[in-house]
Amino acid sequence: MLNVGSEKLNKQDIEDIVSLTSMQEGILFHHLSETGSDTYIEQFHFRITGAVHSHHFIAAWNSVARSNEMLRAVYRWSGLEKPVQIIRRQAELPIRIARSAEAGVNRENLALEARRLVQLTTHPFRIDLVILSESESEMIVTFHHILFDGWSSHLLLQEFIAAYTILTEGIQAHESGRKTPFKQFVLWKKKKETPTQLEFWKSYLKGHTAQTEIPYVDKNYKGSQAQKGHSYRLSIPEAVTSKVHASASMNEATVSALLYMAWGITLQKYNSNQDVMFGITLSGRPPEISGIDQMAGLFINTVPLRFNVECDQSVSSILKQTHRMLLEMREFEHTPLARINTCLDFDRQQNTFSSIVVVENYPADERMPANPPIRIDLMSKRETTNYDLVLEFAIKDTIQVTMHYDAVRIAEEDVARMAGHLYQAIEQIVDAPSIHSSDIRLLSDQEIHEMDIFNETDQPFSLQTTIVQRFEDAAAKYPDHTAVVYRDKRMTYRELQQKSAELAAHLAHRGVQSGSVVGLMVEQDMRLVVGMLGILRAGAAFVPVDPHYPVDRIHYMIKDSGADIMVSHHPFMHVLPEMNCLDMDSCTAEERPASPTIMPADLAYVIYTSGTTGKPKGVMIEHISLVNLCCWMVDYLEIRETDRASQYASMSFDAAVIEIFPYLISGASVHMLEKSHRLDIGRMNAYFESNKITAAFLPPQVCEQFMEHPNHSLRFLLTGGDVLRISRETNYRLINLYGPTENTVVTTYYPVDKPAGPNIPIGRPIANGQVYILDPHGNRQPVGVPGELHIAGAGLSRGYLHHPELTSKAFVNARWGQQTRLYRSGDLAKWNKSGNVEFLGRIDNQVKVRGYRIELGEIEKHLLDTGDIKEAVVLSAGMQGENYLCAFYVPRHSEVAVDTIKGSLAGVLPAYMIPKQFVQVEQLPLTPNGKIDKRRLLDQAGELSNDEPQRYSPASPLERQIYEIWSSLLDKNQFSTEDNFFEIGGDSILLMRMHAKIDKLFPGKITVQHIFAYPTIAKLAAFIRGDGNLKIGASKLPQLLLPADFFGSRASNEGDTTFKIKMDPAVLLSLKEIMRKHTFTEIDVLLAAYVFTMAQWIKQPVVGFHFIALQDKLFYPIDCDLGKKEEFIEIMNDISRSTSDKESAAPLRLLQRSNSEESPAYTIHCSFADCRGGIYADIPSVYDLSVGVTDEEGQTGLICHYNSTLLLKSKVRTFMNMYVAVLNQISQKMK
């Protein structure tokens, strides 16, 4: 009754046994490592016009199978050192014929079922025919890609039409002769694998150090499964297609070379890197094999195309280079990709490239009948691979582009966007052969218009005033309002106006006038506000100098600024050099009031920032820019005279500007925080609440800790100056700010309305400001594509004081029409779809590890998500020329074991993103500006030991056995039991061979997936021994891997759903007879049927779940392998033993599932419960699918509870209907 294993083959039926090519081995590897997915299962939908005779249809396809051995091939690998393909002498193809009028015939369901029925061991090729009418039908051809390639499918279809024509027209049927066997190609290919091949690829790939990325791939999705088979189509107009052919011909190149170049240029712009790489799939049919062009089989090979060309040359020149490059590769194009991968410094568990390009240019078949009785047109095709994106070009009258993609990792709108960018590149290449690739623009006019909307920020602020005038207006309106508070001292607006006027008068007496630069070095108390306003009211610009800076830095800033005078007080006066100094504590009202003419374009202040040369540089900000910023803040934050703001930032940090001036032009008060409050977040929060502080600014590292304290006084909290990594639910508005000093403190803002994801945006530009994301050549980058953030608008600085050469480098003119002045921030960023900017890091500090670009913020976010860590920073350190990651963390409670942290990260991050060093610190050191002091952290870390890493030898006979297998496969013996297989030379092909060898020693113990999960000898041995602490995934609950189409949208939020099914009393009566006959319990029968149904539903022989006995409040782990069972009664025997094993049972109360635990993608946790004598609601809410048998009012029934945020309701309904149907069949067949 039950047969889920491979069909046994009669030796007399075997024509040949053939090794797999390396390409086939790679496809088989992905088939085995992605259990439950339909990767590499292809499906073509054809429309047939003309009457179809069913018997001729079947006979024609069987005729094609007799001529083409790959249609008679099946595959075996279990228990074999190397997998093989077995060619059968005779094979009746599985062909189903249905009529659409028949009940239950649904073409979509037929196609889905056909994909499920494709089995490598039995039927890797099948046909479905749906007859719609006498003159119209649909044909669905489903096959595994391991059989043959696109060229072959073209040949097979032509042969079918020819065979069908012969049969229907009564022409004498004759079988075409057998073709050249595929084995000849396999032998030829093995001879081509020589050391010379690898030498070429090593030279070709030398210096390529970073994986080429597709920016639209969702990196935060860590799933092992996907929703592949989705495609997007683009038709290149006939006129453009003609130009493509003409351009290729004019440059003595192929059309393929031009299309490769177009995608290469697109990837260069996506990655802001001239050295990019993608895969190309070549036909792989060597002409020296006779009849190769008429053979069906998998001849193609995928190899990397490294597109590394200078961007300052014409596309015509680049096209010629690309063509020459392809000619040079031709001799080496048959090298297996797994071997090529060994020439790269990449993580070998990852794909070498994210995209591949396939150019279809199949030869015309001259054997096609002139007037066939039927016409076949391709309606659609579904192709799946293990790559994120496959670009397929069909060269016809018009070039047809099909982009196959993984719908979980790439959104359809983004695929459409990429198709548009590719078209833009092709069009400009053929229209302007002399254009430099650096000048090619990916954006369409429509995209540019959409992005311009992001920058529509015009606000009619009155910018023809100065910050002084704005303050004086507020002082006149609110003279008795408190302006500044420090400790127990208060100063009204009238007093502040008077004090600042006295200082301005003294400065004027000392020769200060409009245009002067005045240094300000004071304690961070009321003097700071008086000093700033007094200098401004004298017509000068203030230069804040932190008195706690090193003396050398203080002297450098004073000298570099050319300050006319320094305003300070005791005890700081003695630190100042010999120069004109004014002690502001001695100022009186004796001097004549200053009355300078101050213009909006005059300097307001000069702030010194760190410079790339090691010397700080002064940024000049004008009144007009400061007024624009303050007006935006007042308007957006609705600042009013009743507000009370805190002043936290160091005076040398320009954030102090936004803590003071927006409030002083509004009649609000500013509370200067003393040092003890700034250093103690609890005390600071208490001060906020007791003083009713409504507005505050805190650096991100402080802000993240502050949010853990409940606060009821604030209206809003601003943060900025560094990366905000986490947010929490608060009673106040949290606003994330971004802005370099060169653009007056704030460039963009983002209201964090709810706890955000791994990368909290920095938002949109403020009023009268614009933001552009540009590539290295000054072209605007599309939405979603990283580039350098450039800034324009009213906030732009005048430049760097006394450094025109630095100013000219940092402030440039835009390359588009209008003369827009831009500041080059040096920050990497991108627009997201909602029109917000996301900060990605510093361009000049890009972190790369083992060829991969690393986003340190992502690792930091996952460290914080562990729940054991309060604060974390990940930095890149260097050792012997190699970069490695170092994590610094502050534990939330006591010490946290590094192994625990690593284990948590391993569940959500790839190996190359897990830090090599972990350093626990009491607190993260901050700079005076509130940013993390990275230099001090790295000093604490020291260097990793330069000694050879400790080598662990096999510690048990089992480890020794695995060690010897690895040694034979890798041809080396200098490695450790803790080494990762892929990091010491392993690849996908060797992994399959390793699996075969281990499976011989321990049959059925491990799968290919297990080796992926446990890639070291120590872990693999522990898993084989059955160590209880090793489980696949994060959760300890049994897991079942389901096909991707069982799952709904990740955005779904329906919650849990329950439904009930009544059981047929006649079926129950029959089941009871079976129980008496075979001495089983009712639950044994129900459970066995559940296991059988689940295996059929998920297309896997091994089913693991929990059986719950609610009356006893116990659960039993059940693990049943149907692959070893021939009869249903064997399943019941297994179930009976498991449910009788009281030692394996455990109390229900022990079941728990942490919110932080993430299971591998497309896995669910299942249970089956006997609810009789218990309450169904008592089942712990840890399962995604729970089925139970109930007894309500004497009626036995079924109850199903499922998590609809994961599973589609239709799929669960199908499962339950299948289960009921299986019970019905059992009741009839086992009586």
C-alpha cells in the first residue's frame, strides 16, 4: 500500500548507467539541500491550436522518448559514493489527459500537482494535456532541469510535432535512429578537467574581492526556502532590437556580448564599483562530438563573467573588450563552477554571484513539417534556480527579456524597476556608441520625477532676517518668561537680552564688528547661551571651543580660525595663548551698546569637526541657514513659549545649536544640564519629570538607554549624530535626525512612530533642503540603490574656514542642468520606497570580510535582540592584513558566555558575519559629542593572538571516521575537527560525496541539510551520536519543512484560526473493527493516518511532531520514517511503540517557545492531541498546526488550530480534507 522509496528497476530494462556531469551534480545538490522546494523544476505551458487526437498525442511523445535517452533517465544516489543516471530501455512517459468540462479539472491545480509528482527516482519528466474544445487544448510539460537544457526542450518540441504529424497524416511511421549517447559528452567533459583550466580561472579572478550584490534582494530574510518560479517580462521594441544587432555587427561582436555588457554596466552602477561579476550560462555543446546539436541533455555550463572595465571609455570600446574576453574564456568554459569557486576568496556556502544571464539563440530546425496539423505556442514557463535573479534573453524579431526571481527575496515592483534600468542601459548603448559608461543614466524620466517629489520641501519662511532679530523679537514679546535655567539659577528673556547686550558692547569696544570671528571657551552653563548671543549681537560669528579639550587642540583651533578675540572666564583663561581675551564675568553695562549691521548672509558660527587629515576643520554657517533650521523646528515640532527644553550636547557639538536657538526664538526656556545629570540617565529622567521638560535631544547611545525609563513629561525626544539602532514604545514622539555639520546640524528627519526594524531610516529632507543619492560619477541612483548622499539647499555651509582646497573637494556642482551646489557627505545611503533615506555607513570605512560587504549595524541589532545584551558595538579590526569583526558588549545583568552569544547569532546570521572576537565592557566609552569612542574600544580589544589557531584532533572513533572521509575528499590532512568544511576547500560536489560516504557508514542518519547545519567534524559527529543539545534551527520543537507555496504573505496578521470537522459514524465503526482485529488503540490508528497524510502533504518521508495526551498533561515526541515501511500496519506499530514509551513523555508545562527564537524558513511545529478528558485550550501555543480528536456530546470529531500568519487557510483545509479521506480509505481497505 505504501511506497515512498525509489522504484526497483529490472536489470533487463537498464540500457546504461552514466555518471553525472558536474552541472548535474550541482543541481542534484540543491535538490537534496532544499527539501520541499521545487528548485530546478521547470514547467512550460503551451496552447495547442487544432484537433488533438489523444492516442496520437501519447504515441508521438513516446516516440520522442525512444529517440532521446534523457526522457528515459532516472536518478539514484542513496548508498552510492557518486550519484548516477540510469537510462531505461523502455519507458512509457507519464501522460495525463483531461477535459476541462470534467468535474474537478483545474489547470492551476494540475500544474501544481505535476510539479509535486516530478520525482528524480521515478518520473523526472511528465506531460499533462487539457482539452478545452475540439480545436483548442493546453499542454503542460513538467520536468527536472537535471535532464536537459533549453536548447534540448526546443528540439524535443520540434520532434514531437514532427512525430505527431506523421501519425495523424498516416505517413509510414519510422523511428529515427538513436542519437549519440549522453555518455560520450560526460567522458569528453571529464577529459577537459585539467590543471590548466584552474590556472586560467585563478588568474582571471585574481583581485576580485567583493561579491556583486543586487540591491533589491531582501538581506534581512534569512530563510532557507523561497518562492521561486516568478517571472517578469520585458519586450525590447523592434527598432531598438535592430539597433542592437547593428551595434554588435559594427563592433565585430555578438549580440550576447552587448547584452552582457548592458547588465554589467547596470551592476557597476548598482554596486558603485567597476569590478563586478555575474554568471553566464553557455550552451556547452562541443562541435567535436558528432550530432551534438541534435542531442537532448544538460550540456550547459554556468561560469563567472568578470566585468572589470574602466568607466571613462566609450561603450563601443567596452563592447569590443567584452567580446575579446568571451573569446579568451571559450577554451575554459567547460570548467565546473564548483571548481571555479575554489579560486575565489568567498564563503563557499554562498553563491558566487547573485544573478546569471542566459542568452537563448537556438538553431532553426529544418526537419519541421511544412504544414503541421497542430500549432503550438508557448503561453508561459516557470523556471526555478538557486539564484536570486536569472535574466533570460530570447533573440527573435524583438528581444524578449524574462527575469526569473525569488518572490520572497525580491519584490515584483523591484524586478520591474531593474528591467527598466536594463532597458535604459541598452537604449543608450545603441543610440550613442561614443557615450562613456560613466555617463549612462539608469533612471527614466518618470523615476526622476518621482524622486523629485521626495525633495519638494519649499517653505515660505522669512529668511531675510537674522537669528539675532528673531531672538530680540521673542525677548520683546516674552520679557518675563524664563529663558535659561542652570541648577537653581534662572534668567529671564529681559535679563538674557541685557547680559548678551553687555557682552556685545565690550566686544565692539575691543574692535569686534560684522564679519569678525570670536572664540568662545566657557563652562557649559548660562555663560554658554550669553556668550553665543553676545557674540552674534556684536555682528560676529562664534567659534565654540570646549575647555576640556587637550591644550594642543585648543591652540590649533584658535590659530586656525584666526579668532580676533577669545571670550572665556576663570579658570580657563590661563589655557589660552597670548592673545586678545575677554573675561565675560567682568563685563558690565558701562560700554556703549553695539549696533552692527547684520545681514542674513553673514557668518553666525564656525564649528570644528574632525578632518580626514587628522586636523579639525572649521565649518562656516551663515545666519540664513541657522534661521531656516530654527524655523523648520518651530514649525514641525510646534515649539511654543510654554515648552521647556534640555541642553545636553557638548558646546563643541553642533547639536547644541538646536537645543538652544529654536527655543529662544519662541519664548521657551532652556535648561542647561549639569554634568552629573548628563552622566546618570536615571537622574536625568528624574530632572526631566520634576522640571516638566517637554523637549530634549540625546545622542543615540544615550537615547537608547533613556527609552528604557518611563517618562511622562516629554512631548518629543530628538536624537542624532550617530546611528539609532533600536527604538521602543514611548509616551512621546521620537524623531531620528541626520545631518553633517556642513549642512547646519539637521538635513533629514524621521519620526519613529513604532519600534523599527534593523535599519531605522534617517528620513526626508527638512524645509528648503534637498538630498540626492549619487553614484561615483555624479549620476542619481534609483530608489533602493546605495550611493553617496549629497545635500543641497538653504542649510549648506559656506565651506571650510581658510581651507579653499578642502571646500572645493567637498562642495561641488551637480552635473544635471541647473547649477545646484552640493555637499558630498561621504555617507553611503539609499532612498527607500516610501521616500525616506536609509543610512548605510561611511563610504571610506566600508567593511569587507572574506569578500562580503558587512553592515555592522545588522550584527549589532541581532546582538541586542538576544535579550542578554544591553549595549553593543561591532567594529572592524585588522590583523596581518586581514579584516576581522570584533564585538564589544555590555551585558544586561551578569556576565554572558561568548558561546551563548555566538550560538544566538549563528541562528540568524551567516558565518562570515559572526564576530571573531567578543569583548565584554562595563560601559561603552563616548566622545565629548556623545558618539561611541571607537578608538578607545579597539585599544581595549588589543590584537588577536597571531599564533596558529589551536588544532583539535579527532577525539573519538566516530570523529576519526569522518576525519578520514574529509581527508580523502579534500586531499589534505592538516585541518581541525572544528574547521568549517567549506572554509578548508569543500564545495557542493564534495559535500554530496561526503554525504554518500557517511551514509554508507550510518544509513539514514544524516541528510545533506544536516551537513549544512553542522559543517564541522565535531558538530557532525555529535549529531550522528544523537547529542540532545543539537537540533536543526533555533527551536527545540520538532520541525517540518513545507513547500513555499503553503505559506501566506509575511505581512499577513490574521492570527490563529480554529475549525472543527465531524467524523462519519460509519467510518468510526470501521476503524474500531480494525482496532480489534490488529489489537491497536483508536489513537494509534488516528495517529498513523495523520503521519501518512502529513508525509503525502509535505512530500517528505520523515515526519516529526508531538503527540499530546491532554488527560495526562503529557507530550510524546514522535519521529516516523515512512521511507522504510511497506505497509500501513508498520506505521501503526511504530506509533504504538512511541505512545507506549512513558520514559520519552514529558510534562506539557515544560513546553515553551521564546519570542527571540527563529526557526528556519518554511518550517512549522506540529502536534496531534487526544483531547478527550482534557480541554483543547490547554495545549501550549507553541505549535503552528495542531490537530486534535475530540468527544463532544458523545460525537467523535476533529479540531484543527493553525497559525494563519504563516499558513494559508486553503492549504490547511486541503490537509484536513486529505486526512479525512485517508481515514475513509483505511476504514474500507483494512476491514
